[in-house]
Amino acid sequence: MFTTPPILKRIWNAISSVFQTETPGQIRPVSYYTVGTDQSDIGRNFDLEIREPIVRSPDIARPLAEMIEFCPEASAAIIEIRGSVLSSDDGDDMGFTIADEVATGVNVEPEIKKILDRVVDEVLGGTNSELAIERMLEWGDAFAGIGVNTRLMQIDRIVYLPTWEMFRIEDNQSRLLGYEQRRFLTDHRELFHPLTICHWRFRRKMLYGRSLFAESVKANDWEHLKQATEDLAAAARSIGINPNVHRLPDGCDDEYATAYRQQYEEAKRRGTVTDFYLMPTADVAKVGNLNPDLTALANTVLLWRQRIAMSSRVPNYLLGIHNAGAKDIAGQPALGYARFINSIRRNLTEGIRQICDLELALRGIPKERWLYAIKYPRIGVNPYGKATASTDDNNTLIGTEDV
């Protein structure tokens, strides 16, 4: 039996204190799980993957969840966009950092940069920011509980909460009052303070965002693609299996037919049948001798794949969809994709700034000193262009490329 060495226990105790910081809400759905280690179904399932429950907007969430889970085109698009948001075109630069300058010639204060570098490295680094991007694209919203260490007066961690269990509470003047994690639609539970929840919204409508594939779900593109794919597969199977027809000689009875079939099956078991010895009027032939055309069914599949790819805004060649007649006019498709990635970075930055601002406030830094910039890797658009960097309205450095 393996025994954990004492030194590993001491190391774990030293580095795991961050996990003791409480966060609002719970990562496991309140509608499915309760914390426990007993031998009930809940206790035994506690170490399985956490599924996304549907409480808010089930008419939208249920078909969307199926599409996100099973549609390869949607999955490929989200993976591609996630990588584009957090990496340079060559993959050498990954993630985001606190820039050295707020604007040209204006440096970030060393104290501010040191504080926020810790937040980026320890709280938002690794796969934490990837989850925010994925949930924004998949569901339109991403919620995270912020764990504040009141002893050290700093943020220790964030915990992502079930998107469709979270409700944003605002008054009639659009003033944010807080958030709730509900077991069912009419359930009213603890109201979490606005500062303790980070809410990322993609394609914001009013209270909530919209999924990257919201229109594809409403238009039943995924349902049509499933049906078209099944039709093509069924047609391919029926065409690929071209059975033999054995015409027996005139006047034979059932006993003769049974003997013939048994002899033929026995010959197949011994190996390939290369010769037939037939009586007059007997014959062996294929059912069909023509080459059937699946073009119409294949084009239907491509049509629905193209509609889903269009919703994703990802260039077709990155999704494995080949358009032989497509033309790149002055690099406009690549420029459009770069603008799209920058818009997602802006959405992501809003939540990052909320967390960073809260960290500075906990450290006692006055608001007038909250001057910093979030820097992302440059986006490669044109291999012959010159790389530059631009700054948006939120003092967020976003990589661009001249064409």
C-alpha cells in the first residue's frame, strides 16, 4: 500500500491554502448535487464529470447543449477561436499579460504591475481564461465566483459556476443588485453581491449574452445537418451493398433451391467463389449495373455545414471545409476574422478588469491609480504585412497586423 511521504504532505499544505478560500455559489449544480461522501447515488457520483444543468431559458439551452456536445463543426470552431484569442499566429505567445505601458510613453506603475501580475499568474492563468472563452462562445455567458482572502486582502481564486443556473438580478434602472444560483426557475436563494461574481457576456442582448450558435439552433441548422448526414449515410450503405441475384433454372422446386443455397454458402465459407456451373436458363447477376449519384445528398450536407460555419465566423479552411471557388479579395476574410477575435478579447477583458480592479481595491490602491492595460498576442493576418499593436477604448492592447 502506497504511503504519502511526509514531505509531500507539507508541500501540499503549503501550496493548497488557496483552495480553502470560500467562493460564492458552487461549481456543482444545486439542482443535481449536494456535497457528500456517503454511499448514496449522490456520494458515488461526486467524482464524475460535472454536467451543465438547464434551469434558465430551457427552450434555448437544451437544443444548444446538444449541438455543443455533438456537432463537430461547432466544436472545431470553438477550439479554433479559443486558440486565436489567447495565442499568436505562430503559437509562440500564449495568454495575456499586464502591459508595461498604459499608452505610448506612459508606463504602468511598478506597484500596480506587480500586484496584477500575481493575479494573472495565480488566478487567471492556465486554463482559467480558456474556460471563460469557451463558456461565452457556447452559452453566451460565463459566471465565476471570486474567492477573496480577507486575511491577506487579495483574490486567491475563481470558480466557474453553472451558466444556466445563474441569474443576473437588476432593478428597473438597470442597476445590478446581485446574482442568484437557483435550483429551479421560481427558486429564490442567497443573493450574491455583485463584487463576488464575475459575469462575462458575449453578444450581449440585455441581461444576458447570446451563444455563437444561437441562430443556428433557432433555424434548426443542426437538426437539418443531422438528418442530411443520416440520409447520405443510408444512401451510401444501400448503394455500396449490391447483392447477387441467383436465377434458378425453370421447373426447379423448393428442395432444389434449398440445396443450391446450402452448397453456395458452403463454397463461400471455403473461400472466394470464382466459378459457377449453371444449368440452362440459370443465371447469377447483380441487382444494379449503373453507378448511382450521391451528389445531391452530399451537397445538402455541405449546405448545412456551411451555414453552421458561417455562424462561427471562422474561415472555412480552418474547419476543414474546402471551397474551390472561393477568392480572398485583398485579405478581407482574414481581416474580418481578426476583428472578430478582437471583439471576443474585448468581452473577455471586461471580466478580467473587474477582477483586477477588485484586487487593487483590496490592496488599498485608490481608483485614480487604476491605470493599466491587458496585452494579448498579435494576430497574424498577412504574412507580408508589418506587425503593429493598437489600443482600444479600455486601454487594452490588442494585437493587429497591417495588410
